Amino acid sequence: MSAVWSRTVERSDDGALRVGGCDVRDLAGQYGTPLYIVDEVDMRARAAAFRDHFTAAFGRHGARCDVFYASKSFLSSRVARWMLDEDLNMDVASGGELEIALRGGMPPARIALHGNNKSDAEIERALKVGVGRLVVDSLDEIAIIDAIAFELGVTAPVMVRVTTGVHAGGHEYIATAHEDQKFGLSLASGAAIEALRRVHASDSLELQGIHTHIGSQILSIDAFRESATRMLRLRAEFAAESGVEVPEVDLGGGYAISYVPGTQALEPRTAAFEIADAVADALAEAGGTWPRFSIEPGRAISGPAGMTLYRVGVVKTVDLEEGGHRTYVAVDGGMSDNMRPITYGADYTATLAARLSEEPPRLSRVVGKHCESGDIVVRNVELPGDVNRGDLLAVAATGAYGRTMSNNYNALLRPAVVSVKDGDSTVHIRRDTMEDLLSWDVAPA
């Protein structure tokens, strides 16, 4: 199998895919389709790779770099336990994600709470359980956290999220460090250093560090280099003014993965050593002692470890205006289990998952069953000419943002999530039932 599939995926002699030692036909029979499948060995290995390579790369400079798993990409209580087993920390972006992380056994001190609009209840809960850091996103939020911490009689550990003006990656909506967007405090306008002043001046806040996130699906180290340079200059400026060196710098995540054959990914080892060396150069220029560093990969850990299994329904072929034909292959899910194609124009690949075919391939478009013309799962893929009703299709690299962005559009039921390892499967999140769906609806009297 190509590099877009997780490491234990293989094809049996009869053409069926096996992942984690499990035949996808058996998984479909036991759990139904659509079905999210997570390769436990692959996901743990990717987490360990970030831990090991960033530890080694920064260790060469006598520095430390912690890894926080960005749980918004995919989270279950079992995944939280896996990340703890692999000695990763975790960032969460809501009160719900916080509770799932805690349920999985992640120690509160190893959790960072993000969010540009945290509620009072979320802040209070985070402080009561003792999260390791709250990442503040605005000057208003500094005052809010300060007041809540004072009322509770605790000191709130905070990091200041900085918009450095450096942005990188894919779609406009996943580039997060340019000035005209909702996240963070602007470096250019002076809001970032003002935030540091306010946090430092408060008796109820403890300044843990500065944080930035420059985007997603990033392939070039140049953007990380420039962002780190600007962050370390800010740190030096604040140290010169206050006499205090900010103890930690978080460089965020955004490491690109491969979604379709032939595309590139940013490998953890390459990223680790090049970023560490770039940071060393930036620190030599800015001055000061080495801070502690941290990073926040999410998609790069969960994305390639997952696939989605669908069952084919209607198949039809249409004539193209420019000549030729396209076959539309409709499956039993769609934009309710993968929002990324319609939201970001994301590309995926698919393969016939349960048998061999000797039919010539034909240009196909895998579509869902929703009442939307934009309900596309895979825009263009070569599939065998005999794909037909009842066949199983697998779509690669859906481990990130598939389940977490899933919904009940058209009153469809959200799929289950199962992990596989050594021939066994384990349910992480059960499939919605019709009883669930009707229980949410308040019937008329």
C-alpha cells in the first residue's frame, strides 16, 4: 500500500484490506458502515516519533521540547490514555475536550486549555482541576481569568498566544497567524507585549510563556524559522523591559501529512532537527538563555492512522462537457462524516477494499448521500470499472477531523470509531442510534 495508508494496512491475496490484523469485511459486518478505523500501532508510533525526535533535536542544544497532542484532531478517552502512555501532554480547545482528556487519565497538569472565547464555566473548571496552562487569546480574557482566579484563591498559569504575522499552510481558514483573524494578540500592534505586561503585573496570574500557531498542512521549515525568530525577539524585548525571561515558547503545530499518493508530508525527524537548529540561530540573534520549548502536533499523529470504510450504493456514469466520462460512486456517508472536502476543498484517495478486480480503471468521483451537490468524499480517483452496489470502499488518512467534525445533517447517524491492533478491535465511540436521534427531538404534546 502507498504511504497515505497507515503502517499495518495490507492487501490479502483475495484483495481484501487488512488493518491491525483485522479484515475490513469483518469490521464492516460487526460494526456497520460508514466506519472510522484507527490503527493503534500507527498512531502510537507517530506520537512516539514526535516525542523522540524533538527530544533529541533540542537536546543537542541542551534544551527541552515537550510535545502536546492537539486533541481537536481526534479525541477519545482511550486516545488520551495512549498519549499519556507515549509520554505526550495534551491540548484541548473546549470544556468538553477537557472532560474527555481527564476521563482518559491525562493528568490536569499536563493539559493546556485553548480557545478564543472560553466561558467562565470552562475557565473555572480548568482552574479547579489544575490544568497546566490556559492559553490567553485577548486582553479582555486576561482580565476575566484574573478575576476568576482571584475569586477562587488560586494562581492561574497562563501563556499568551501571539499572532506573529507569519502564516503558512493550506486553506485560508486554517492559516492562523496573520493579523486579520480571531486568534491571538498581535505582535505588530503591540498587543502581545501589552498582554505580557498585564499578566506579569497580576498577583493571580503566573506567566508560563508565549505561544503561536501559524497554520496547518505546512511543508516548509522557513515559516517555523521566521515565527520562532519573531517570538524570541518578543521574549528578549520583554526581558529587557521587565527583567523577566519568559520561561517557555510554544511553536504550535501544523505539520503536513500526505492525503493522496505522490504528495509530500513533513516528517517529524526532519522537522525536529531543522526547527531546533533554526531556533538556536534565532536565539543567538535575539539573546537570552534557552527557554523550554513545546509543540502541538495533532493531524500529523492522528490523520494517517485513520481510514473510513464505506459501502457503495448507486453507481452512475455521466458525460463530461470536455469529452469523456466520469463515474459517480455514491456511498452510505458523506459530508456528515467528513466535512473537509466541502469546507476546505480537501483531497483524499479511495480504494476498492474487499476484493480484487481486473477491470480497467475509470475516472470516478466518490460522493455521499446528502442533499447537497457539494457532498463529495473524493473528487477524482481511478477506481475499477466494475465497482458496484454492495462493494466496500476505504478512504485513507481520515483520522484527523473526520469524527471530530462529524454531524447529523439530513438526520444521518454518526459512525462508530474502532481501533485495531493484533487482530482485535475496540470501540472508542459507538455509532449513533435512531433512539439517540429521536431522543434529541422534543416531540409536540
